[in-house]
Amino acid sequence: MQEYIDKLRALKAEAAGSPKDVESQHKRGRLTAQERIDLLFDPGTFNQIDTLVTPRYESYMGGKSSRLGDGVITGFGMVQGRQVFAAAQDATVMGGSLGEMHANKIVKAMRMALSYGCPFVALNDSGGARIQEGVDSLGGYARIFDANCEASGVIPQLSVILGPCAGGAVYSPGLTDFIFMTENSYMFITGPEVVKSVMQENVSQEDLGGGRIHASESGVAHFLASDDRECLLKVRELLSYLPSNNLSDPPYIPPRDDPERRCPELEQIVPVDPHKPYDVRQVITSIVDDGRFFEIHELWAENMVVGFARLDGFVVGLVANQPMVLAGTIDIKASIKATHFIRICDAYHIPVITLQDVPGFLPGTSQEYGGIIRNGARLIYAYSEATVPKLMLILRKSYGGAYCVMSSKGLRGDLLYAWPNAELAVMGAAGAVNILFRNEVKTAPDPQARGAELVSEYQEKFNNPYVAAARGLIDDVIEPRDSRRVLIRALHVTLSKRDRHIPRKHGISPM
Ligand code: HXC
């Protein structure tokens, strides 16, 4: 027996790589695939599978350069006590490039995760398609993409980019729910060399597709971390808000925070003057359990804030206008950001809580040319399609199309509230008077005084929450300090909500 055991140990040692491999990865300021797995999973719980998978070498040029396991660690283990599957590409094996068997291992682990209802985490560090394996490699990518699509909305899929991710390799992450990047990682369809030869444009790897660019410019990355360690801790934290699959509930944590706690500080955080900015994240942290808010897309489309938190122990998704950036208007990026987030919440039974303080959609040619119509429509579609509880609180302004779009009664919002200072109207008073009473103001003996009089009349009549309350378009007007307890009570009654769509193959979401 000992002989057999020794042989097995030798094979597994070969698959694990050498100290030289570890050193080469550390030199790049990155951890090895095994070290990443160790950080992601609860200590001692990871089980590797397909350790001994071997590539077909017969088509290789320049001899054999892969090794047992073919450059990717796959398997399952526990993250905060729940089963999770993962694949970690090993950049020390042919640059982490993806060949046929490498792809087979990833697809096998993904399909297991899908069958057993476990989240799947891909740790990417790869030079893309393995050039030596040609079409076998490309076919492997296609199978991964297909598995990504099939798993979409069934199990959480997270992509973590910890090194290069180039060419077609970017599309598996692009199909998953969340993308994490480090400052030391990059993603692009074509690298700087191709950009230079085709577009005559000089650009560095970092400026083309570095983690910071994707977190702040393209929005491709939902999270940016300074290094591998911080990144993997963030992955663990995100998983703590997600259910294992679409048939289970998100993890409930018995709360320490009093559900009846009043929040008098809200009266100071939000200025009554509708022109004064403030940070809506302070409103969120005042309301939610223990002030803990897990923000997503922190550096992109900052005029819309989205993220997870807990209310009385239950996971909720928050969507909030940010008056500090672009006055909280909704633009193309903000629409895309909120749409994606609402769809994630809906897929995973996470109630959506919308905090409104919005003067409207951002006007202008760049928005119209960029397609604000179809992107705003996507946001409407996402709110309408969502069957999870939809709660809403108007903190201050709620104007025009933005009122309709953001979780209104017409879009089957469940329980909707407003503070007494809220303003709900088609547009601001000055704009409205200018359109409705232009001639009257112009011909008045004192146009300025008449204009001011009409503005204040309009404000008195329309810029308040009571017209909406009188029509039942909001369910109550509440004092700011009661926001937490009111939302928690509303959450409790709506958690048992069952809403269905008319059966159809699928709707056609705007592009
Ligand atoms: C085979 C590869 C490889 C690849 C890297 N290697 N990429 N082997 N196929 N795609 C090997 C290198 O030959 C080298 O082997 C080792 O990995 C480490 O690579 P280095 O270049 O020394 O590392 P580094 O300087 O860190 O640069 C990393 C890199 C670079 C930026 C990723 O290797 C690179 O540009 N690779 C090619 C990227 C690429 O064009 N991929 C194809 C994309 S097209 P040795 O033996 O010397 O250690 C694509 C299409 C998919 O992916 C379409 C799907 C639909």
C-alpha cells in the first residue's frame, strides 16, 4: 500500500507546483492560486477535484509545458459555513491560459455548483485562450459562457480578476453577477499592442483596462481592492448577503440593533432646502442595522447609490439617489447601475428599498445620443419586473419621470412613504410657472412680483406630499425619525409577498 500512497503523493506534489512557481507569482505582487483559495474558504474546508486532469499534449508546439491539474484549481468548500464552488487559475502554468482540459474542469465545477445550488466563484489570472490548443481552447470558452448563461439567476456567480484577463476571457466575467478587480489586474478585449496597430492609439495596460478604470469609467468592475487579500475578504463579505441559490432565502442574521430605534439624526442629515446637497449614504447607515452598508459600484455612476444592508436581520437591497453628485439626477450610467442591481435583488429574493431625492432625468445631447430613453426604460422594466417586496421612501424631491420610474405605485411598489418636507410634482415651481403663466407674468404690472407670487402658490399647492397622500399614491407621510421602524414593519408584512407574471417565454427588456 505504501508504494501506491507514495505514487499518489508524488502526483499531487507535481500538481501543486514548485517553490519557484510560488516565488514567480509573489514577485508580481500576487498570490498563488492555492493561497487565494485558502483565503477565500473557511480554513481547512476546501476539497480539490480533478487534481490529476492532464492536457492532451500531442498538438503542442515546443514540448510539454503544462502539468497535472492543467493550470486551474477547482473544487468546493465552505465560506462562512455555506458550500461554495470555485475555480482558481494558476498563472504559473502556461500563464494561466485556458486549454481544453482546463476549460472542462471549470465547466464541470460550474455544473456541479448549479446542480447542488451553490454559489460559484471564479478567480481569474490568465493569458486567455491557450494558443497551442487552438480551437479546442476556443470551444472551452464557449462551454464556459454557456454554463454562465444557464446558471444566471439560479446561483450567484462571482468573478474575481486578480491578474490579466484578456480577449474572449473577459466574457465569462461579463456574464456573471459581480466582478471584483484588484489595482494590479486588468481586463480588455484587445491589448495595448493591438490598439496601437489598429487605432494608432498609445495606451498603457492600466489605462486601457486596469482595475481602477473598470471600477470608475466603464463600470465593468463592481468592486476594486488594493490587493488579492483585501479582494478575497470582500468576496466573502458579499457572499454573506446572497442566498446559495434562487430557491433559498438570503442569510438572516439575528439583529442586535433595535427594530424600533428612532433616527432623529435624519432631521439634520437631510437639509430642508432642496438645493443643498448631502450624502445619502449617511441616511442609509442611520436607518439600517448597525450602520452597516455594503456598497456596490462605489466609484461608478455615483449619482445613484446601490448596495446591501440588513433591516431587523433580513438582507435588503438599497437603491438611492445621491444629491451630492449631479444633484441626484438619473443619467444613463445610473439607470444601468440600478437596473442591474434590482435584477440581482429580484433573482435572489432580496427586497428592494428605494430612497428618493431626485430632480429628474439628466437632460442634454450626450444623454439623448447615448440612449437615455432605452436605458431609462430598462430601469422601469427592472422595477416593474421585480416581484420581491418594493418599499420606497421619499426624502425630499420626487420630480417628473424620475417619480414614475423609481418604485412608484404605478409600477406596483408595495409600501411607499414620504417625509413631510417631500416635494412631488411634474417639475420644479419656477419651471412650471414659466410654462403655465409665461404671458400672465410678462404682462403683469410687476412681472417679478407676479412671478414670485405664482411660484409660491404652485409650491403651496403641489410641492408637498399631501396631494400624493390624498390620492393614495403614497401610503403614508412619516416623520424622518420613524423611518427605520416604519420600513422594518413594512418589510415584515411584505416578506410573504407572492407576485407572478403572465406566463411567457421571456419578456423583451429594452436594449
Ligand atoms: C499559451 C501562454 C499564453 C497563452 C501566456 N502564456 N499566455 N501560453 N497561451 N495565451 C505563457 C507564456 O508563453 C509564458 O510561458 C508564461 O505563460 C508566462 O507568460 P509571460 O508573458 O512571461 O508573463 P507576463 O509577462 O506576466 O505576461 C502575461 C500576459 C502575456 C500579458 C498574459 O503572457 C500575454 O500577452 N499573453 C498572451 C495574451 C493573448 O494574446 N491571449 C490570447 C487572447 S485571444 P513560459 O513557458 O515562457 O513561462 C483569446 C481568444 C478567446 O483569448 C476567444 C474566446 C471566445
